[in-house]
Amino acid sequence: MSAPDLILAGGHLLTMDAENTVLVNGAVAISNGEIIAVGTRADLTARHPDAPVKDLPHTVLMPGLVNAHAHSGFLRGTAEHLPVWDWLTLHINPMHRMLQPHEAKAASKLAYAESVLGGTTTIVDMWRYMDGSAEVTETIGNRLVAVPYVGEHPDYDYFDTLDMNEKLIEDWHRKADGRVNVWVGLEHLFYSDEAGQKRAIDMAKKYNTGFHTHCSEAEIEVAEFKTRYGKKPMQVLNDLGFFETPRCLLAHAVWLDSDEVELISKYPVSVAHNPVSNMKLASGIARIGEMLEADVAVGIGTDGEKENNNFDMFEEMKVASLLGKLKDRDAAAMDSWDVLRMATIGGARAIGLDHEIGSIEVGKRADIIAVRADTPRMTPLFGSGPWFNLQHNLVHAVRGSDVAMTMVDGKVLVEDGELQTGDLSEIIKEIHQVAPPLFERRAAWLAENESVQWGTEGKV
């Protein structure tokens, strides 16, 4: 074993390996951004007495969180109190019509900065003009699965196109030292015609990359699939060939029935569970417990800032747990370990990167965060013994602001809760500069065009 560049030591180390191993006074040896040893601080420092040690004694070291579905943006707090399709009609789609590349890039700066500050090291971002997002990733240092918002249909010609998606793959896939992965995206199956659907599938196969879309988010979709295809949404996606792609990630999947859960469990299909968004837009409660029992790979996502209002994955974990309990009226449902796994190794599996990230194990990338353990929210903390409560505190008590350090590929992005790879004040300042003109252009477009809700005689 080569000598480590650094030994990272904490009060507790949560590995998220197959046994959910927790080490008191645990440590990680890192070399060239890779984890080369895991053990106690005493063990690793004895084996490598000359290696520098970064001591974080009052923290829990754990894998960086994986946000399995998000959207960059800056509509926070301006698109409220509407069900999903009215919300799309009045706010979101008109925004996409007006969005410009420099605004999209500014939005990604804000989203990725907020994410790493809250302990999210990997983000699946469905957004527009994502060459700018990839450039932001190079600077901020996060890990990105870039999924363009694609509309490949005459009625949705104001989104990115599959031509743009393919160029992004060719320009950016596995770039930024492997931290950028580019997938094929469709905003929704209905946002593409038959030729676009086939090309999306063929592109994912050609480049051996994933495919991501929204599906079964709102109950109205199930009826519309029945009207258009005479079948349930998962049956339609399977018949069209989307489940033959290397990895098909479905955002929301709220309205799947048991037959559909069984169907997707037979294919490389995974689900991004967005509990806060699903509650805020009154979409419904997904059958996550049933999916996990069927061994469907499920990750947790925040969705966008406009339908969640933050990118705090710790908050998302708490809500996922509570919503699962409420759904089944079972206080034991959605166990804290299950939720932690969805946010880490399960999320990594959902995006096909569990061989690289998601747990603190030898051979994986050093995507590690340190959560403060000296806060009232984490007190008392028992990382061993009969009152062991570490997993419950992390899921039900911690906030993203409790993250003291965020590391990706062995590089520290956040230190003492402060962003090290960008000027947060400048990022915020830029949003305040670009947001008003976008809102004004959107308002002007809406004033000139009668908004017609999706599913009636026209589309917005």
C-alpha cells in the first residue's frame, strides 16, 4: 500500500458498508483522492507515522450524500401553492422559454455551492445549457450527473434538444477528473415524439450512459398514459425500450402500483424519491418501502429549489422517514438505516456509481463529509453500546448547516462550514442581478400568451 497523502480522523466513522459499520475514533487514509485504508485513528497513525493527520474529533465522518434528483434554478419562493401541472403552466415552462445560458450557469453555481455546504457531494442535476453546469463543477469541485432538460417535440421546442444532449456527452462525459457524468434526459415522455423517444434510447445505448426522466409524479399522468397508450406508465416505458438502456432513473414514481414495482425490479431501473417536493406539490406518497423490498435501487432527491425551497439532504432524509411512517401508519416503517442508505450507497447504486462512491471503503473515491457532533441536535450521541443512536440522530436531528467539512476526491471543498472553492457572497450577488430580468421576461411572455394547461386542447 502506498503512503497516504492524508489521514482523516473523526470522533465516529460511519462507513455505510454492507454491515453499516461504525468505528469509534475512526479514520480514513487517502492517497490521490482514493481511500486506501479504513480503521481506527490509533491503527492508521501507527501504520503511517509520517502521514499528516487532519483531526476532527467532535464530528461524525460519513460518505458524502447523493442527491438523486435536482434542478438548478433560482425561482425559490416565487412559485408557490399550486398543484404540479398548474405550477408547470404558470411558472416553470414559461421560465424555460425565457432562460438564457448565463442565467442557467449562475443557477448551477448557487445550487452546487448550497449542496456541498450541506454535505451533498454528488448531485443529479436536470437543467439547461449544462456546459455551464459542468464548468461550475470544475470550479466548485462537486460530483455531477448532468441530465439536460430535453424536449424533442414540436410543442416543446423551448427546451434543450437531443443534439445539445449528445454534444454535452461528447464534450463533458467523464471529464473534470471523472467527476462529470452526462446522461440522456427527457423532461417527460410526453415532451418527445416517437422519433425523439427512440433516439434517446439509442443515444444512451451508444454512449453506455444512463437515461433520466420524470414519470408518474402526479395522478393525472396515469390517466393520460391510459388515454394515449392504453397501458400503465411502466408498461409503456418498457414497451418503448427505455428499460433496455444501461440505467433508467425515474424521478418521483409516486403513482406506481404493485405490478409496476414488480416490473421495474426486473430491469436496471432505479427511482429518485423526492418526499418534500411530492408533499409540497400535493403529488402523493410513493411506495418506497415496497420498492426497497423488491430490491429496486432507490435514491433520495431534493428536486429543485422551487419545489422544495432548499437542497438540504438531511432534511430530505428526515421527511422520507416520517412520510414512510405516515403512509403505512407504522412507526417502525422507513428505518433510519434504510434512509441513510438511500442517501448514500443506495443513491450511488441508483445512479450506477456505487463502485466509486457512496460508502467509505478501500478503493472508492474520498467523497467524505464531517458532521458536527457537538451540537444540541446531536446530544446525546452514542456511537456504540446499548443506547446506540447515531443513525437516528443523523436522520432525524441533523441539518445541512451542521456539516463542518465536505471533501470530494480527497479535496476539501468546505472547511469549518465555509465554502473554499468559490466566493459565496459573489454567487449570491450574481443571482440578485440575473433573477429580476428573467422574471420580467417571463411575465411579459405570459401577458402575451394565454396559458393552456397540459392535457387540454393545447400545451404551454
